[in-house]
Amino acid sequence: MGRPGATPAAEGAAPARAAPTRVIGVGNQWRGDDGAGPAVAHLLRARQGAAAAALQISAIDGGGLNLITAWAGATTVVLIDAVFSGAAPGSIHRFDVGAQPLPEALFRHSTHAFGIAEAVELARALAQLPPRLVVYGIEGRQFDPGVGLSPAVELATRTLAEQLWQQLRMSSEAC
Amino acid sequence: MKTDNRVIKVDYLARVEGEGGLHIKLKGDTVTSVQLRIFEPPRFFEAFLRGRDFREVPDITARICGICPIAYQMSSVHALEQACGVQVDGQLRELRRLIYCGEWIESHVLHFAMLHAPDFLGYADAIQMAKDHPAIVQQALTLKKAGNDIVNVVGGREIHPINVRVGGFYKLPTRRELQRRLKDQLEEARQIAVEAVRWTASLPCPDFEQDYEFVALRHPDEYPFNEGRLVSNKGLDLSISEYETYFAEEHLEHSTALHSHTRARGAYLVGPLARYSLNFDRLSPSAQEAALAAGLGNECRNPFKSIVVRAVETLYACDEALRILDSYEQPDPPALPVEPRAGTGYGCSEAPRGILYHRYRIDEQGAVLDARIVPPTSQNQRTIEHDLWQFAERNLQLPDDRLTWQCEQIVRNYDPCISCSTHFLRLSLERE
């Protein structure tokens, strides 16, 4: 670890699945509204069909550290995660991470020790942030074990998916 | 004798998986109470499994934890195969060891590099540490990625893998695919792991040896993943099906996660320290060599040194994965046929944090009648509390902020995976 002459981590250098624009839905579908991010990814994937090869869509559930691997090689990354700030359920927050750190308290909802906010800041410290990283937070209402989104959250996932689809299909650089 | 009464409170304990609570009361120079509080939705998954088809169980239980889904899949498939009278062997068994290697690498590296190391170096978190030690964090990410790659290739995806089934797998990788997608990464990871053992052993470590009862699996030939007898350094030697005869769970008011203890002696410890101390002779030669060179000896009773043991086990997992890759030949078919029959099956595997016990009773159609799951963190709860008690009493002279910091570190020594079962972990240290 940290030996002299050590080479940088591989994931920043040689992505196996390079794509200019990557959409990543983050969350656990088995924890109520925490499934909002994957729900948006699924909706976008359904819209995408076989088209728009430059747009890569995935859903991940797990520690934020996997994000650094998941976005490696992409020039534009859109993350969607559930948040809990006290705003009305279904509210959509947007953060341009290149310009500002993510409010950690907002994204502290993960039960994981290393969440999305930590992953973003770790990547920033290691100069491994994608050139453009936009994070959307969908305000959740309940995160108890169980499958299914609250009605307001489900509506928000559809709204955001449609909005992202319109933007991303026109230009993989715009979001 | 100290006579001052103080109250120390920490509301949020960072860098642990999941969320729970901890409350410590001190009066003068005496610890009067230590409670690890876990606010688990009690037995949610066990109840949820009732009535489900036995073939669904591995995928359902994998959702209990995003960090150790393989452990849940492995314990459940072994239990259900036993219930159905099936023994998986040969290359399918080897692939199960391989995917477990991936999970150990992922989980151990996340913990020792990102969650635990900052404690030893005085950083609030890995982000702060990365600013001063970017090469270490970069190397850790590369090492962890090798584990992700194994789980991805064998399990179908990195998180909540979907390729494990009762009887084997849904789809098998070819020998060429394993070589192409894993070999070089694992060779590099292995070198990093050797360095990681050296580096973790160089970290300043409190002197805090404890007389634990270590409990782990022990196999005649292998460092344990999926099979073996349950043994301890205080005389236990039993089959997995005897687990509930020798271990009991009890409900304590301050925690909704059940506390485990041996019926004979009480608290016990599972996880890397126990595995290592009971199975040192089963490690690969290079892992043994690295451990001894790092000053560990063939037994380790200092929980702070679990950071070194995790690095040693990571090196072992790289060695073992490479061994499996070199001898792998794709078997056919990808899974043995498994027909349900009425009965009970028992499974226990070595999750990164320690033994994970599963028991299932199914009917002749394969419907689950009842299930029992005992995760490692609930087994370690009493020992964590015991460590805190001992450590706090020996270090009452420390200022409150320092004592609080080190008590948090005590909890992190165990890499508690409270997300298997809980919501919030809050730490409060109270001096009356």
C-alpha cells in the first residue's frame, strides 16, 4: 500500500465499459422510497430500448465506494438517489457536483458506512470525479423494509425520468 | 480514586455499516453500564421467508445486506441443499469459494482501508486521509475492485449477485472468461495485499489483549468459507446442526437484535480474529509468511489488530482465488437437480464478519415453514460491550473526547454490519 512508484488505481484509467454519458440510479428497492434511484433508471432503460448507445443506464445498490468504479471513464454522469431533508415527499433536488460538495446530511440516508456524499468527496480528493457530475435527489417519505414507493415519490420518478430522457436523448452532454 | 462525575455523549457513530446506538455510563472510576443498542425491525426476514419457495431463499436473503450478500446466499444454499439431501462438489464448490473470495476482498478492503485506518492515523474519515495518503487509497480501490470483479463475473453483478442458486449457479463462466477478466487484476491485487499487510501492521495500535472464546468454522484442509465444524479455543467442536444446542439468543431490552452467547460460558467472538486464531495453519503459505513478518504470531487476541488480520485474509483470498482460477474447468451442468423434500437443513458460512448461521424447515413441496438466521454482528454484540467495558475502565484518565474516539474505534474493530438489521447507531458516553 502506497509503495514508492505505485501506479494509480486502474478504474480511473481503463474503463471496461466506456460511455460518454452514464446514468446511475442508487438505492435499495427493498427499503421503500430508497428505491427511487433504481426506479428512475428502470424507467429510462424502458424508454431507451435499443437506441442511444452513448447513454449507459445502470442501477446500483450498495456502498458508495462502488460509484467510483461505476462512473469511471464517463464524461457526464447523472446520479439519482433518494434523500430525506424534510421537504415534501417527491420534491426533486439537483446538485452540480463540480460546483459544490453534496450536502452530506441530505445523502446520509444510506445505511452504508460509505455513502454517496462520501464517495463524491473521496473521488474529488483523488481527482477522480467525472468531468461533469450531476446528482438528483428525490425526497423520500419512508425507508422501512419493504418494496414499493410512496405515491408522491413514484410520481417524481416518472417526472424526472421523462425530463432526463428528453434532455439526454437530445444531447448526451446535457442534463 | 477519581470522584468526578462526567457526561460524555456522541450522537452519531460514523464509519460503521448501518445504524444503531451505544450508551456507556461511568461513575467515578467505574463503568456501570455498557449497552450496544440495535433498533432492528425484529426478525423481518425470517418472517418474510415463511411460505416462500425454497428456491427463492438465496435471492431474498441476499437482500439483507449490500456488503455481504454472498454470505447470505452461501449459508442459505448449503442449508437448503442439506434439507434436500444434495451435496455440491467439484468445480461448482470451487466456484462458491471463488465468489466468497470476492466478497471477502470487497468487504475487508472497504473496512480496513476506508473505515478503520482513519482511526489509527487520526483522520475523521477516508476523505481526509486520501488528501494526505492518496496512493494508499488508490491502491485500496484497485484491490477492492478485484473483489468486485470476482463477484461480478461469478455472481452476475457486483451488488446483490443473482447467479447463485440452490444446487449451483444459473450460468457458469468459461475458463477463458475467468482468466481474461480476473487473472491480471488478481495478480496485481495480490501484490497490493502483501503491501497492505505490511502497512496495516505499521499503524500504531493500543495494547489491549483479551481472553476471548473464539468461534469459527474449521475444515480439515481449507481456510474456512462454507464448510467445516464449529470449533472454539475453549473446547467446542460440533457440527453445524448442533449450533442451537450450544448457542442461545436472548432478547435484551436495549436492543431489538438478539444477543447470542454460548450456553456454557457466555460471550464469544466470531470474525477475522477467531478465524485466524483457529485456522492459522490453513492459510496459504504466503499469507502465513506475511502475517508472521507483520508480527502477528499464529493467534491474535488484540481486537485493534483486526485491521492487520483483515489484510492477511485479503491476501489469502487473492491467493485462493488465483489457485481456483488456475485449476478451473467449466463443469456441466451449472447446477445439480434439487428436488424438495420435507425436512430441516442447517448452513453456516464465514461471512467477512464471522459465522452466519441459517436453519430452514421446508415441506415436501419446498415451501419454507420456518427460518432462523443468526448474523455475526449479533453474535459479537456481547463481546463488543465487554471490550468497551474493559477499555473504558482502563482508560478513565483520558479526556472525554479521546475516550469517546477510542470507544468508537472499539466498535469499529468489529466492522459491525448493523445494516443487516438496524437503522441508527448513536453513541453516548455518560459519566455520572
